[in-house]
Amino acid sequence: MLPPAARLAARRLLGLASASASEAAGRRLASSPIAAAGYSAAASRGSVSSTRPFSTALNYHLDSPENKPDMKWEFSEANMKKVNEILSHYPSNYKQSGIIPLLDLAQQQHGGWVPVAAMDAIAKIVEVAPIRVYEVATFYTMFNRTKVGKYHLLVCGTTPCMIRGSREIEDTLLEHLGVKRNEVTSDGLFSVGEMECMGCCVNAPMIAVADYSKGSEGYTYNYYEDLTPKRVVEIVEMLRRGETPPRGTQHPERKNCGPAGGNTTLLGEPKPPPCRDLDAC
Amino acid sequence: MAFLARALRQSNSRLSSRCPAVAASCRWISPTAAAGSPEAGAAVAPADPELPPPREPVGGARVELPPNPEDALEVFVDGHAVRIPKGFTVLQACEVAGVDIPRFCYHSRLSIAGNCRMCLVEVEKSPKPVASCAMPALPGMKIKTNTPVAKKAREGVMEFLLMNHPLDCPICDQGGECDLQDQSMAFGADRGRFTEMKRSVVDKNLGPLVKTVMTRCIQCTRCVRFATEVAGVQDLGMLGRGSGEEIGTYVEKLMTSELSGNVIDICPVGALTSKPFAFKARNWELKGTETIDVTDAVGSNIRVDSRGPEVMRIVPRLNEDINEEWISDKTRFCYDGLKRQRLNDPMIRGPDGRFKAVTWRDALAVVAEVLHQVKPEEITGVAGKLSDAESMMALKDFVNRMGSDKVLCEGNGPNPPADLRSNYLMNTSIAGLEKADVFLLVGTQPRVEAAMVNARIRKTVKATQAKVGYIGPPADFNYDHDHLGTGPQTLVEIAEGRHPFCSVLQSAKNPVIIAGAGLFEREDQDALFSTIETVAKKFNVTRPDWNGLNVLLLHAAQAAALDLGLVANPSESIKSAKFLYLMGADDISLDKLPDDAFVVYQGHHGDKAVYRANVILPSSAFSEKEGTYENTEGCTQWTIPAVPTVGDARDDWKIIRALSEVAGAQLPYDSLSAVRDRISTVAPNLVHLDEREPSTISAEVKPPVKQQVSSTPFKTVVENFYMTDAITRASKIMAQCSATLLKK
């Protein structure tokens, strides 16, 4: 048997060798078409391989002309009624439970994003320190802390959608709109973001469209499923014209999440559940 | 493999025989030989049938079992039975059993977060290792801290913690006193499997005191909990989620707490370190001297870390009765004032108005000569706010021997209430404030006058929802309070039972009244204190079992000065003085001093009073001398010299002793112990070290007061928390703090 030190050195060497081998394997893999598509998509999104992707937004606030802590921000009169309604759901000594619904309401009122001033206003309403609201707002990725478009397009990036081509959908959207991810188009209409599974795997790939163009009264949050790059561009153009594309599956032959061209199985009446023969007892 | 297992078993037995001796002196470290490689750990035969001998509780901790045996329970830690009170956590039970569990997020003075997972232990019948800091101990629980499961769990947690932690220990200020460093040596593996890029986090600007290197942060949230729970400034928070999580303020905000420096101590890694101390020294180069702080009247226990002749930093020392384990920023960061503006040599002001350095012999001769030219009643001695009891005793004896009784201490006002000790002490004691349920603060803003007392009040208010009423100018509080009024009228209303706050006081079980020492300076102080006593009598504040009538002093010297009887009236003494001896007194008004008066300034800093001085006698600062101080609750403590004094400076009492000899009125003591003997004849409590001697005589015996309270509202006594005395005024860090952190 080798002395321990020599064995340690040998194992280190072995480890180094296998690491470089796997790297080489990775490079070989990259030449195959599927992996190449994945890699190029990653490159086109501007992600550099040496950085790890974290949350999409910064965890700290940077002052900008439209987002400053000393700005005044208030809920509108109609929304103030909603605020009171929301707060009535919680005991008066646990007002902070209302932070999440209030942030959502503020986001709808403010065109899809929550400025610091709105968070401060919420902190005052629920009687906590502002930092407690910041903590919540930074934790949840659906609270946008920077400006988004009137139509915020959220592409599902989770495995089933990715396998069904969500990266293509996203690339098409970004190319069509001429923006990068989380950027707003120059007319302020659209922005594209990524979201994790929204539960539509059966109709993958899908996007969700948060419509902030009509304030909190006309706010909608619709899913568009079974997308193709062509169809997603059509949807964007319809939205641009102010039309409302039919929500749900975009497949011409599917109804909701049923199979294309109608049911192929379970066609008859379902059998009743088997019962015991009570007389036999 | 058999060879390996044998070797490990040998090393195990060696270690277990050595450990008990180690455990007494330092943090107990589990045998790392077996923990080093998990597969080898599994190969070793499970726990030895013979138990290691039981250990002493960690840090000599004592556990008070409740009187009712039903409120105690028994658990087994590594096979040993320990009895603990109900409600203890598994971690506390292990501590009682003498097993120190590694931890990062758990801190005994903060709420439990349970998010670092370092304290995982194995509990029998539990499917997974449990986080001992957050798990309540249950009767009969069998806790195992040293099994392969527990070791592997810790090793895994440590690997995760080190995943994103930079390997910058060589340039990290925490290096050498870092919990992460120590615990990864004791419990971690010797390598990690993480090969991706480490994350990096933007550093936050928390102000001139706390330096942040947020990439090093392990998200234990101790600082967040400290800021929220103890300091009472809800600025810090945990932002983001998952591996992008970071500590921050979200918006650009400085940490404006007077206790912010403590986050440096509680941070287990090098994420929050001291900005003034950055890259100055390594902790193993420093000599620690356990002494006390003199920048306020609390007398916080501190350790002065010095390297050679230089004070490098000040850190707190545990004292449950005074400062727990926190200190204020002023205490912690005033040390750079000890290096600046120091007086090195005796100096005489020449005819051209400029100072000229001379020898001690010449300086003392000049002073003695002037001393003999003035009439005895024109001699006045003033002790400064940082003076120790020995020097004040010497000053008083010396001035008395010269035939004058005009010797006083600054800050004690025209007619100090020195007759009864209970009239100027915090009779409830600082720790006793925790039993109170109603506070009435009269003309005092404890947050700036005595930050540690304020921390106690805040702790009580947070724990028991105690009510706080405040009479005084609008002030910053970090807890809920009722601002009852700004002047003595409100106090009179309470005394006459006309104020709504009376009902609160009436229903209180242990009410506390705290009067500020700022009231001493008022003309109507006798009337004010008698009104306060009326309130106390009316609402049962002083009872045989509870004394809630307190005075919160401002300066370190005040209590001892009143004990020793330095009680002359300042304005009269100064008006008639032809020879004024200022012993570090900078804040006394010299406007009325006759122009032809001869002023001797004995002190360590070239501060305010030096401008008027004719002769300067350099003395040593609190970090350089042994001196007795009495804090606001009447506890006597000593400073211990940490560094040699600068230049030709001498201890205060020695200068006066030398001067007395030159002046022909030699004082009868030549050593510190002889001075203390003399003190013991005047105020015996000042020689009982580290003891709080409460006042025994009640306030009943006071003569009636005929004075009327005036309607002048109370004034803010401390305008600038960061600059209150000669040392802090000379400090650059304190100047930065007052420039950036004070509310304008």
C-alpha cells in the first residue's frame, strides 16, 4: 500500500485529469446540434459563461429620475378602498401580512412596477419599517422593481417548455422587439422577462402576458400556450394594435388542454366504480 | 483499510484523553481525524462503549433550576444525564452538559433564526439531524453530538457555507478571530467539491464605523437581528432570495445607531469589520488590557487592545450588570483621540502669549510661586469629567491644605446634592431597570447621555411592553414613549395628580423615575428634585423592596466627585478665583474668570481650557493610568494601564502630590495604595472594587425646600453624542461620525 501522502497526491492528480476530461467532453458535446442551439441561445442572451446567473434584478436600489425614495407616492382613491378591504382580511396587529397583496396592487397601479416610494407608502400603511417591505419585494421575482413595458411578456423557461422550444420563443420575441431580456422597448409598450414553471407544461411552450395598460381596474394576466415563433409575433402585434388575442392554447385543433383533433381515448361513458355485491355478504 | 481504521482508532483515543484538559480553557474541538473523510468515519466502529468523562458547563455557565421540579426536565447529552429548566433548547442543554456546539446564527442575546444549520446534532429517534439552536429540549431526549451522523452533517453544512465564501483570509481583518475560520478548521473537510465561480456581492456603505465586505457574508442575519432587536434601528434586512440573497439596506442609508459598532463583534465572519481598524493590526499582535470606559457615566467594561505604545482598538467585555456584551460607538471608537492633540511636556505661556516647553521642576516652581502670591480663598480647583477618584482626592486635599475650600467637579451644578448618595445615584441599578414596568424620564435623553442604560430600557420595553413617559425637549427615542411635556410644569402636574400619565404610574408595580444630571445645572434644582420626590412618594416608587428613584449621571468623574465632596459652587468660585487649577476641566464656563487670574491646566489633551491656561501640566489619559471610577449606579471600578503614557506626562494624583511638596504643603501619601487609604476614610465605597454599594439612608431625612420650580423648559444636555469630552473631541473618527451620522 502506498503511504497516505502519496495516495493523496495520486487522488488529486486523478481528480484533475477527470475534470479536464469532462471539460473536453463538454466541448465535444457542444458540436452536436442540440447543445449548440442551447449554447448559442445562452450566448445571445448575453450571459457570459464565467458568471453564475442569479436573480434577474439587483438587490439594492439605484436612484433614477423616476425612482427615488424622496418621491411622493400614494394609492389612488379607488385603490385606497381596496387597500382597506385587503387589510380587513388580517388581524389589526398583523397588518404586515398585507404586504404582498398591497405590493401587487401598487404594481398594478404603477404600470407594472413598484418604485421605492410605493414600498415606503406600503410600509407606512402596514406600520412596519420600510426595510421589511423591501425584503418582501426583493424576495418575490414577480414584483418588478424597475420599469417594465405596458405588456410584460413572461416566457416560461422551465424544463418542459425549454424542451418544447421556449428558448426559440424568447429569442424570437427579443429579436422582434429589438430588446434584451428585462429591457423595455423604446415606445414603452413591451418588455420580456423569464419566469419559472407556471403550470402549463401540457401546453408547452407558453408565455404569460401581464397587461398593465389599463391600470389596476383593467389589469389582466393571461396565458398564451402552444406557441410557435410565428404565433408569438402575431400575438405581440395584436397587442400592439390594442386587440386582445384569445387566451389559452394557440393550437388551432386543441381545446384547452385536450389533445389535438379531439379526444382519442376515454371516448365512451366512464364505467361506474365497481361495487361490492352486497347481497353476497 | 484495516490499517487506516486502526490508525484512526488510535488517534481517537489519544484525542479523547486530551480533550477534557483542553475543554476547560478553550472552545472544544471535536476529533477531526475521523471527521476529515466521511467514508473513513463510517468505517470506524460506532461509538465507543465507554463514555468519555462528563464535562464542565461551557464557559462555567450556571443553570438555575426552577424551584418547582415539574418545570425541570432531564435530557441525555452524549450519554450523560443533565437537568435543565423547561424551555431550554437542545443547544443550551448541550452547553450545560459541557459540549460546545458550533454555531453561526445563534446568539444568546438575539432571537433564534436557525438558518445557518451549523448546530446540527443527532437526536435519537429523529429521522434527520436537528438544528439544536431552534429545537426545544424534550424530556428524555437522547442528544448525540459526536456521532458520525452529526459530524458528517456539520461537515456538509461547512462545505456549503464555504462554497461562496472567498478565500481571502490573508487580507481579511477578521483573520485570527473568525468563527468561520476556527470552525472550518475544527469541523470542516479539507477540500470542497464546488468548482463554479463564487458569487460576489456589492459592498454597502454603512457609515464611517462599519466596513463591509459583503462577499464574505454567510447570511447568518445576526446583524439584522441586532439592529432590529437591540439597537432599535430597522435599517438592515435580508434582500433577495436563494444564492443571490444578501444583507443590505436596499436604499442608500447609513447605520445611524449609537450601538452600530457591535455588529462588528457579532459578525461571525469578516463581512462587517471596523473601518478605523481596517488593515491596522492582527489580533494576535495585540495585547488586551481589561479596563473600563470613561466617556460616559456608565463605566462600560472594555478591553483595550494595544500594540506597543499604541491603542489599536477597544472591544467590549462581558459584564451582565453594566453593559452586557455591548458598548456604544463612542466607547469603541474614541481611541484615536488618545493619539491626537496630546500634551507631552510641561509648558509655560511666555509674555508673547506662546507656550514654551519647560522641565517639570520649572513648571512646578512657577505654579508654587504664584500659589503663594494669592490669598487662600482665591484658590479654586476644578476636576474634569474624566478625573479618577485618586486625583480628585489629591486635588481636594491639596486645595484644602492651601487654605481654600473651593474645589469642585464640572457638571455637578451650583448646589450638588451630595449629602445623600441616593440623591445622585441610579438606585435601581442598571440591571435592575429590567424589572421596571413604567419609566418616567425627567430631563434626560438616555440615548445620548448613557447609551448602555438606554439599551437596557429598550430591552425592558421590548420584553415587557413597559411604558415610558418622557419630559424634556423633543428627542430621538428608539422605543415607544409618551412625550408628556417639555418643562417642569408637566412634572408638577404629575406630582399634583392632574396629568393623564398618573393613572399609568398608579397602576405600575415597579415604577422607575430617572432624572437627568442636566437638572443639576438648573437654578431650581432643589425644587425640581423635591417635586420628583413628591411624585415618587405619591406613586410608591421607593419601597423597602424597590427603589425606583434614579439620577442618571453624565460623566465618569461625577459620582466619585460627589462621594469625595467636591461640591463648591462653580460660578462663585470662578468669579473670585485668582488662581484656578483645572484638572482636565474643559467644559466649565470661564467667562466670569477675572482677567488677571492665573490658570493652571493639568490634562492630557490640548482642548478648550488650554486657550486660557498660563501653565500646562501634562497628565496621562485613562488608558495609561490606574484610577478608580464610580459609575452612575455606584459601582466602583478601576482602569488598568494598557499603554505607556506619552511624552513627559504623569499620573494626575502624582502631579498634585509633587506640586504640594514644591508649594510646601506636602500631601501625606506617596503611593497609590496610600491615596486609596486616604480615600477609604472619606468614601469607603470607593475602595471596594467591582462592587455596587447602594445607598442605605432614605431620602426622608432631607430638609424641606422653599424654592419654586421655574417654568423654563428642560434643555438638551448632550448636543453631540460623539463629542462630549477632551478625548472624543480630539478623535478624528468621532468628528467623522458627527459630520455624517448626526441628524441635522
